[in-house]
Amino acid sequence: MSKPSLPPREPPSVAPPFGSPSVVAADTSTATVQARIVISPADMLSLLGSSDEILKVVEDAVSADVLVRGNEITLTGTPAENAVAEQIFTELLALVQRQQPLTADAVRRTIGMLAAPNPDAQRPADVLTLDVLSRRGRPIRPKTLNQKRYVDAIDAYTIVFGIGPAGTGKTYLAMAKAVQALQAKTVNRIILTRPAVEAGERLGYLPGTLHEKIDPYLRPLYDALHDMLDEESIPRLMQAGTIEVAPLAYMRGRTLNDAFIILDEAQNTTPEQMKMFLTRLGFGSKIVVTGDVTQVDLPGSTRSGLKVVREVLRDIDDVHFAVLSSDDVVRHRLVGEIVDAYAVWDERLAEVDATSSRAKGPRRFTGSSVRAASSRKG
């Protein structure tokens, strides 16, 4: 893990109570100094982790030396290095004091948030303790700054686009917000939709009825519902029309009032389908559109409606585009690395294509090619 670079903070002038840093030296030079953090014995055990697991993650991430004795942590490094470590321990202690169990993953995400640009000054402890929804004691929360901003945008805007690679929680967090809105009675129903576009397959060649062919494309939405609602309540809610899961084509001609509407896999809509969907918006409704513009399954040269819509709606109020990246991937660590590797590969391919086009020069038209083109038009 790369060492985070954070701006140093001014140390307090008096020794604070348990859990706050007490900096022994306030030198702003590059000389090695010490800073001391005194923590209550009960919090120290949680802060270090089983077999010092949490402590080891912090030690690997900071340049300052970290020494733990009793209920005291001593940091030795330059003032800037100590400030980085101090900020990390301060945020981790805030999580502990909010009764949040620390994991190595939570620590790495805290460190990543502290190192990332943060113009709205959001604390990692606030991000990682925001409960969007809770079922059977298992909370659903954002795990990165961009996820928190995405969730906040859903509260603040009528139409929100969540754009990012696989595994960034776009659909899952939108589903959690939909269920939250239904439970709070701010909407009367949830409508979940996806375009029935195949990743390399033709629906007509798949076995079964039309419903059986389409159902697998909607299965991820059902799976998310089962994570967030009681198993026995889902059939009842769907039968009553309180929750509807349907292909995008079924939205045509409708006006959707008092509903939380989610369009998933929106990169596989055409511009015309995207326009049709967005104009279904009725009074008291909210729309969240999610998709990954790097995984378009549309045939041939068909443009993605998700790519076009950002150009079309960028100047309209009450519409927000939330962009997530590989840093926001919450699946296996390798997923983020795979996303980055494909992004690099795509850039190289684009450079090769551009170089090849320049080498070929402008296309020359002969009389026969012009006549052939004219005959095709006729």
C-alpha cells in the first residue's frame, strides 16, 4: 500500500483526555520528533485488533514508527509523518467509540479516504457509520467517499445517474435507498427495470417462454431485494404491485407517480430508450439510473444512451451524475485491479487505432466508389 500524504495538523497545546493525541514536540521541520496518543484500555484492545492485525495495517501504511505500550501509542517521525499517523488513529478511534467493529478492510478504506482529495471534508468515521438500511442487524452502508456522495445525491436530487465499473455498489446502494424510501412511506412503490440486452447471446435462441428468457436478466435485482427484505414479504409486495421488476420495454406509455424507479445496466439502452424511460417520471417520484459505460453490449455501432444522456442533460437542474471508479470497488481486491488493467488496455488500443488512422491518411474516393455509394443511397 502506498504511504498516504496528508497535510499536517496543528498539535494541541495541552494534554487532552483519553483518545486524543498529545503531541510532545511541535516542530515543523524535518527533524524526528515524538507524538503521544493516550487511549482508554477498553478502546485500545479494539484499536489494535486480534493479534495486532489492525496495528500491522496502520504500520504498513505510515512512515512514522509506531510503538504501543499499555494504553499509550507513541509516534516517532517528522511532524508531517506523525500527523498522518495521528489522523488515521483518530478516525479509527472514532469508529471504535461508535461501536463499529474494526476490520483490516475498514482500516484500509479509512486510510484511502484520508489520502484522497476531499473538498467537502467528510470524515471517514462518518462515511463508514452511515446506515442506509438495516436488516436483521446487518447494516448496509457506503464504504467509500464516492459511495457516500452518491447516497447523499439520491437524497438531494430527483434524477441521479450512478456511473462506474462493476462492484462499486451502484445498484445495491440504489436498491437500499429505494427500500428505505418505501419503509419511510415517502414513495408508494418501487419499480426496478433493466434492458433485456444480451452479452453475446440472442434471446430467441434461449430455451423457454419469453418470461423465462427475460427473467435471468432481472435476477440481480431479485437477489438484492432478498438481501434487504424479509423472504416472505417479497411475493406479497410484488403481487400487490408495491414492488415491480420488469424489462425496460414494459415502461413505454406509462406515467410513474409516487415511485422510486431504478434503471439498471443503463449502458445497454439506446438514446431513444433512455429518453423514453426518463420521460416516465411522474409527480412524487425519484429516478436512479446505474450503469458501466465500459461494458456496452449493444450491437454494432449503436450508441449507448448512458453515454449520450450526460451530454444532453448536463445543464439541467435537479439532475446529478455521480461517478465511481475502481477505488470504489467493494468486491474482491482483484476486481479493482482488473478494472484498472482493462482501462489501461483500452487506452493503448485507442492510441494504436489513432496512430493507424494517421498513418493511412485521408481516404481517397474514386469515381467508381462515389457512383457505388450513390447507387446504394438510391
